[in-house]
Amino acid sequence: MKDCPLCQLELIKQQQLVIRNEHCIFLQTPQEVLIGSGLIVPIQHRETVFDLTEEEWSSTFSLLHKVKAHLDEKHQPQGYNIGWNCHSVGGQHIMHAHLHVIPRFSDEPYAGKGIRHWLKSSANKRNIQTP
């Protein structure tokens, strides 16, 4: 995919390939807020996590453990958020499957708030008309 920044790594400035295995790579770009965060990405273009092959899924799992060891050594986080966004309504902005790996630290203002914190707030309640 010529315009996919996860297929064509040079399209995102300062993006670095940190760790790889047979089917996946771990990418990072310098972050001011989410220090140490990055993406595990299948090497082959797959639109969402639902499109991964069994080998890619297994490789993602294997690479996640290597990434955690790397981030534990480099940043010593006290927790992690790990997640996939699927399709635009689900928050996916790059249509190439990618697993967010986000180290979390006890001194963050949002420490203790998980990925569902904002989703389950009353501000996110759907306006459904019941018959």
C-alpha cells in the first residue's frame, strides 16, 4: 500500500522500527505524553485485527511479550494499556491493523483510568429512541 504509513515507514517522520519477528514489527515515534508507547503492526497489510492470520496473531502475542520486556527495562512502568481500535467509529485512523502498547505510570494525572474510562461516561451515552 503506497500511502499506508505502517507499510511505508518513511511516511511518518522519526518513526522507528524497534523490534521485529517473522510477521510483526514494533514501531515507536517520540512521544511527549505517552512515553514509551508504540504499535505492534503486522508486516503484511491487514485492515483490522479481524483480518490477521493465525500466524500473525501468534506473532503479535509473542512480540508483545518481547516489547513488554524492552519497555520494562527502559522505562519501568507501573502498568500498561493494550488495545486495538477497529474501523473509524472504533477510533482507527490508520487502516492498517495495529496494537497500541501504552506504558502507564503512577504519577500520571489519569493513573488508574483504563481504556473504558471515557467510553463509559454519561457524555458518551447514545441517544436511542425507544418505541
